[in-house]
Amino acid sequence: MNQVLFHLAFPANNITKTKEFYSNGLGCKVGRESRNSVILNLYGNQIVAHIAKETLEPQKGIYPRHFGLVFSLESDWEALLERAQKNKLKFYQQPKRRFTNSPLTRDLQN
């Protein structure tokens, strides 16, 4: 099977600030963009910010909605963390390692 890419669309209230955060802050490559949306390459996956017409209220914690990256190499995680800190990105929660030395998935074919 050819590589399958993950796609996630999420609401934003400012495309310029969103693009700045993801491209300059996290190093995402910018794809197509308009005044209402921007497509970004997040480690080979497609994320798309769309302007939301309704007022965006932050959720009270990270659950139920969130997305992130699962790194197989600690050095990749450390490089992204260093980039985020260098760019003075604001963390909702302090960076941490979760589920260290745990399998990423269970056998889903059975």
C-alpha cells in the first residue's frame, strides 16, 4: 500500500496568526492558502485551519479534542521542543513524555 496521509481540519479565528504559529513556530510547510483557510504539512500529514464563523471557546482541558505527534525517536521530540521553546511558543500544558516504553497500538487486525 502507498503511504496514506492523515488529514485533520480544525477551526481558527485568525489565519495569519495560525500560519505563523505552525510554520515559523513548529516548522510546518505551508501549502495552499486563502483568507479563509491554510493547509499545512505537519510531519508529512495534512492539517487545515479553517476560519470559524462561530465564537471559539477554549475547552477546559485537553480532552476530548486534541491532536499531537507521537515520536519514535526521542531526539526528534527534543528537536521540536527546542524549536518551540526558541520561538517562545506558549504551552497550554508543560511538555512531558507520556506512555514511555509502551506500545503505540495493539494488534488491530484480530
